[in-house]
Amino acid sequence: MVVTLKDIAKETGKSITTVSRALNDYDEVSSATKELVRNVASELGYTPNIFAQRLQKQYTDTIGLIFPTFGPRFSDPFFSELLAGIGNQAADLGYDLLVSTRAPGDEEIKAYRAMVQGRRVDGFVLVRTRRKDARVECLQEADYPFVAFGRAKGRYEFPYVDEDGLYGMRLLTRHLISLGHRRIACISPPPELMFAHYRLQGFKDGLTEAGIPTDDALLRVGNLTQRDGYEQAKILLDLPSPPTAIAACNDLMAFGAMSAAQDRDLVVGKDISITGFDNIPMAEYSHPSLTTLHQPLYQIGAMVCKMLIRLLQGEELDEKKILLKPELIVRQSSGLLKS
Amino acid sequence: MVVTLKDIAKETGKSITTVSRALNDYDEVSSATKELVRNVASELGYTPNIFAQRLQKQYTDTIGLIFPTFGPRFSDPFFSELLAGIGNQAADLGYDLLVSTRAPGDEEIKAYRAMVQGRRVDGFVLVRTRRKDARVECLQEADYPFVAFGRAKGRYEFPYVDEDGLYGMRLLTRHLISLGHRRIACISPPPELMFAHYRLQGFKDGLTEAGIPTDDALLRVGNLTQRDGYEQAKILLDLPSPPTAIAACNDLMAFGAMSAAQDRDLVVGKDISITGFDNIPMAEYSHPSLTTLHQPLYQIGAMVCKMLIRLLQGEELDEKKILLKPELIVRQSSGLLKS
DNA sequence: CTTGACTTCCAAAACGTTTTGGTATATGAT
DNA sequence: ATCATATACCAAAACGTTTTGGAAGTCAAG
């Protein structure tokens, strides 16, 4: 018992054309007719068949989002906040959000191709860009609109929002240095992730500008999980001359590093300083609370989404490339170097 | 230059009907023709227009999921793991996932109604059921298929997967009692959440069966966040006769409670025992590591999704109601009562 | 030779919209 | 009386599929 335009037409005695136009508020329908049609429509409980609309017009009012998930224990607070930002913004602007979750790799690209080929979505939001990002290439090749959270290397440019990881990490490194630390380790994300590059570089720049040589033994890589933070920190603490501060490149790894230090009865913030990046809500309530860089993930999600929808609606973007300065949040996990 | 059936028909010299049938592997097309059509189709790079298909057939091959998000700082590892489970399963079975994020309340129900009215999705996955769940009523009223993660009170039954929170919390309470604890507090979720009821009841049952009276001063409510765990634990620790153990009803609140205890220089696992529920990946790498109940969220997501798709395809479910027994994971945050 | 069954194919209708290309009537200017 | 313009409407086409209801041809049985 689905109500269609035809039913309204029959009921009002008007043609389907007129009904359609009345509902879409065209000029060439008298206001009396419009009123009539609208009343009957709401009386019958009419809702347009979205697939008929989409078949006719050639767009879908849907944006695509493919989350790169790593294995079954994918559990990153980072993503849920970002998703909320994107999702709420999309809903507010009347767009649907088609979400897929795939591990990076072939399956992921296949998922993109399927959405592109089938023209299932009008455009994409890309998250966590990679250095040489197959997804970017895939979408650019197909000339599909997208906005990314993160930058990438490549031939062509694309609109993005990104946090200025270089600036942020430099700020943070300076902070640690100002506390007296000289042996500072960094646990950075896998280098294929674009933001890993900036954050690591910022760290190195911070050292360099203070005249501290970088010690490769103090540079570790972790897969952004608490587990990896824990394990890499263990390795660092086992060094003959261990660091007095560890800058983890995200909060989750920082938590892991904190656990590793605490397992050895080090007091974090006194015996050793540990810092993160992202300022996920948990950072405020860990013990000790975490010194980190704030990244407004919810807002970033909303921004990226809004930019994409602007693009889809043919508007020009005021700014195609947005770089946000993360804010240093000093809490208890970083403290003066014990003399 | 989108390739349609018409193009293939023209190219092969067959009719559109035959082409459609060849591609759908109907019997009444000769194998020679099938072969020809299929070759031409892949040569031209044909992909069916999904909206035309959906208009014609009356289903969408899409399932809906509306995440209840609480404010901008929505950041729950619980959800990302669940999403991954649902998303990957849906993709594997050839279904799209339409995700919306809305705070519980009017907007949320409106989102459901919009999806239902517009027949945008074939069915729903419902997560985090509430005692009297407007979403359940909305969907049952519209006779829309759905499978829930969680139970709910109501007139009619529905298929669900749920963890046996009552059993789990009883197990955990017993564990704490066996360690010598008698003054045990519980930080439970807001009572409108259905699982809050079971977990709290399990806690009470555990006390009762050991002959320990429940002290209402030791029952606190928190909104599942680390922050709330922190604050409720502070209140508990300020009591004239504070608890020696705190059972938080999820891991996030347990982490918050741990921070609160540690802020007072209590050693968690020695001076006080603190436990969680969910066993999110972080639980293993907190300091101390968290005693908790394991809930296989990824698998639950996958199960719920699979059940729904079964339903949509008209199959009977072997089991309409699945109750999983959570497993007690004893780690360092719970220890013998200090005498 | 006729009949019926089977195989292989096709034209047209249907799904529910929006858009195209009109028509009919009224109004006012010439 | 004629023309131009504006207003209010509509039939039919289009979007790209699947399904309906045949039709033509072949073959074997009667």
C-alpha cells in the first residue's frame, strides 16, 4: 500500500506532472493547486520513492565512507568520534552515509571500485590517508569527487582537511626539551601513513632546533594500538641508556607506553615523561592524565563532510586545503627531568 | 558514457530481455548466447544501474544502522569494534550498510522513520537496546525486519543476540567475594539501558547468594564514560566507609575509577580492586591490566548482521534468541583484600 | 500431417519519478 | 479582430532494469 504520485493525481484530479511540480514547488503551478496537492499528499502519507528519484535524476544524495579496519579487534576511539562528526553532518544536510569497513589492501580497493562503478554514492570521504594512496589514485582516475582527512603524495591535488602534525610534534618536543629532557624517544606510526611522516618530522625538527642529535635507537614504529605502544616502550626501556621521555604519536600508544613504564615501577610524569597525540576523551582520565595534542576530531569529520557536500552541489570551496593547528594540552604525564 | 543493457543488446544483436536474462543466468537462454552476452558485457565494462534494479525489484540490498551517539565527544571503542563486525559481514554477504548517527531521542526516531518510510533499507540492526525502546516499537509497528544487539521489554518478541550480563556480573562478583571483599561497589549504566538492568541484577545476585546485604550507598550510576567512572569512584572513595572493590559495568568506567583511586595513591589490585566489563583491547594494556568480562563484540556484530540477512532472504533462523556467556578474564586490577 | 512439448528469443509493460514539449485559456496591447 | 504574453495545466518520454505474455522454430510422437 505504498502511495505514489499517481494516487495523489487520481485523488486531486490533477495530472502526475502537476502533482510532481506542486510538491517540488515549481512556479508554474497555482498556489491553490499546490495547497491542495500538499494537503492530499500528507493526508495519504506520501513519501517519494527514493530509487525512482535517483534513477531519474542522476545523483544519489549519498556519500561513501570506507573505514580502514585492522583485523577483528579494531577498536579505535579515534574513528568513532570521526564517524559521529561525519554522520551527524551528513544527516543534517540531508545526505545518507554509506559505510563500508575493509582492511587496507585489495578488498578495500575493490570496495571503492564497486561503489564507483555502480555510482552508488555521489562522492567519498577518505580517512587516514597513506603516503602513496591507492584510494586517491582510484578516485582521481574515475574522476570521482572526494575530500580527505589527511594529505597524500601524488601527481594531482585534492581538497583535504588535515592537522598540522609537524607543527604539533615540534611544539610537543619543545615542551619536553623545556622540561630538561634530552634523550627523547618517539614511537611513530607505520611510515606508509601520511600523518606518520609529518609527526615524525616535527619531532625531529624539534630536536634539531634545540641542537640535539637524533638517535635512531630512540625511534620506534608502532601500529597505533595500545599493545604496540606497550611493546615498543618495553624495547626502549630495555636500552642500555633508556630515554627519559617518550613521545608516542597517538594517545593509544601513549597509554600502552605508560603501562610498560608502570610495570617497571616508574612513575610517569616523574621518572619518565610520556606524551600522546589526538587528545581522545580518555586522555583526561588516565592515570596520570596524558599530555597530548588536541585534535578536534568531531569537528574535522563535520568539516570534511560539509566540504564534500559543497563540492557535490557545485559550489566553490573557500579553502580547498585546510591545515589545523593542534593545541598542546599539558597534563601530568610529562614532568621535569629528574636530576 | 555509462554502459547499459541497451548497449549490449545493440552490440550483440539480441534483445534487451535476452541480455538481461543471459546476465542473470536464466535457463531459457542458450549457452552460446549467454557466453556471447557475458563477453560483450565485460568488454564494455557493464555494471548494472543499481537504482534501476532497486526500483524494479522491490528491495535494496542495504541494511540500516543508526548509532546512538552521545554528544560531540562520542568515543567508545565498544562501537568501533561492533561496527567493524557488522560492516565486514555485510560486505561479505553483498549488502550495503547505511549508517546514521544520532543522539537518542526525537531526532533518532525521525531518522528511523525516514529510512522506514522511504524504504531505503531492507532491515535494521539495532544496537544498545533500551528498557522501553521506542526504536523497537517504531520498527515493529511498521512491520520492518530487524535484529537487535540486546534485549528489551515489550509486548512482542524479536530476534536478538545478547550477552548474558546477569551471569557475567554474578561470576565477577563471586570472584571479588572469593578474594575476601565484602564492601563491593557497583557503577552501573543508566537504568534505561537494558543491559544495565541485567548487569546490576547479576551484581546483586552475586552478593545475595553470598549472604552479603546490598548497601545502596555503594550503588552508583555512570554514563559509560571514563569521566563518569572517575567521578563516581571519587564519590565512593569519599564515603565514610569506602568500598574495597569497585565493579564498573564497562571497561571505560573502570579505567576512570582506576584513575580516581590512583589519584589517591591507592594501588589498584592491592589497596582496592576494580573491574570492568567488555574486555576492550585496551583492558589488557592498562596499568594495572583490567579484570573484566570478555564480550566478543566483533563476532556479535557479525552474528547480528548475518541473522538479519538470513531473515531478509526469507530463511528461518535456527535460533532467534542468542545469549552468550561472557568469559571472566582475571588480570591484575583485582586482588586479595588487604587484611 | 497434426499435435504438443520444448527451446530460444522478443516487444512491451512495469517500477515511480522528473523533464520535455506541448496545449488551452485568459489578459492586455495594438 | 489580431497578436503577444502569461498562467495553469497535461500527455508522453525518459531514467535502466526485470517481468509478463507471447511467438517462432524444432523435434518427436501420434
